[in-house]
Amino acid sequence: LGMLHDDFGLYPRLRVHEHVRFAAELHGLYGRRLSSSVARAIDELGLGDIRDRLASGLSHGQRMKVALARTIVHGPGNLVLDEPTRGLDVFSVRVLRGLLKRLRSEGACILMSSHAMGEVMELSDRLVVIDDGRVLAEGSPREIIALAGAVDLESAFVALTSKVEGRAA
């Protein structure tokens, strides 16, 4: 299992590659597999140019990418991601989307929470719309749109959640 949440938990005095290596070691990697997994995670998230920087000097987006690299370094079959593109620039978002699509095609199960509807539409096979702890709808993105009688996923989300709370659509 790989998990990414709001608190990145980066140690300010560790370098980027040390964070990724530490996570890999915690998951039992060693030797050549350790080295190759660390290099692959750093490369896949475009962290090569900052691999030797201390975490204390990283931007929010860079910290997010380091946390993601730690999350995937051991090749988990299941990922839990909370707003994984939060704070990332457009190019990093594209890299992350490509990575998630690849992991999904390799059989990984990815559970993701996100308010970025374009991202949800592109990456999701199945959605669960939850509001205040209540499941309002579940199905494929197209099924959710149809259920709400909407033209796109954002409109469907607004329609479904505004019915519950009396919010303005």
C-alpha cells in the first residue's frame, strides 16, 4: 500500500533522494533493487534536478512530488491519494497523470480523492460522490453525469450535492 495525504511528513534536513531511499528501505528494498527503485521514482516524477536539495528549501509542489515518489518507490499494488495534484504546476500534473495511468494499466488499484473534475474524469474508472459523509452516487463518470442529468462531471457534482444541502447550483 502506498498512501499520500495532506501532511507530507518530510524531514527538513534530508535531501530529496534520502527521503525516497528511506521510504524504500522502510518497505524492505535493498541492494540493486533499492537503488533502481529510488532512481526510477525520482526520474518518473522529474525530481532529478533537485535530488540533492534539502526538503526545507523545496516549494509546495516539489514537496508534493517528493511525497509521491516516496509513495510509489516500492511499487505498491494499491495507492491511496488525497488531492495528488494539489500545488503542482501544469507540467507536473501531466507527468503525474501519465504515471497514474501507467500504474493503473499495470494493475494498481488507485483510490483518489479530488476536487479537480477534469482529472477525475480522465483518470477514474469508477466514482463515488460523497458529501458530508453520505454517498450520493456511484458509478462510472459517464453514469454519474447521466444520473444527475448534467452535461459534465462538475455540473453533475454540483447538482448532486446541492440537492442534499439546498446549496445554490
